[in-house]
Amino acid sequence: MRLAALIDWEEFDREWGALFSQTQGAPALPTRLIAGLHYLKHLYKLSDEEVVRRWVENPYQQYFCGETYFQHQLPIHPAPR
């Protein structure tokens, strides 16, 4: 929770926001979720599938990625490798 407070999450919105289209494809996911999942994946050396499975079971990881309430479903569909 302390680390989440130290990160400038709006910087990800500013840097990545232009890369997402408002008119094409599926609705964009929050940049904090994507950045947080990538960080957790790198930190714990996890696959796409492992990071989202752990996220569902861990309220601290969910908070880190921007959730305010505990979620019970995968945040994204993990891409198979």
C-alpha cells in the first residue's frame, strides 16, 4: 500500500493514454491496472496467467492496481504464451 502511494499513476495515463483508441476495439482498461500487473509480473517473475490468478486472491495486489473493493473475477483475460 505504501508503494502504491509513492507511484505517480497519472504519469502512466499521460504517457500511455495516446496509445489507446476511443473508437476502435474493446474499451481500454485503466492504465494503473495494466502498469500494476506488469510490475507484479516482473517483481515475482510470473507468467500472464499466474499474475492474474494471484491478483484475484490478493487484496493488496488489487489495491496496488487501483481497486477499492475486493474483486472475485480476473481483471483481464491472460494471453497464452
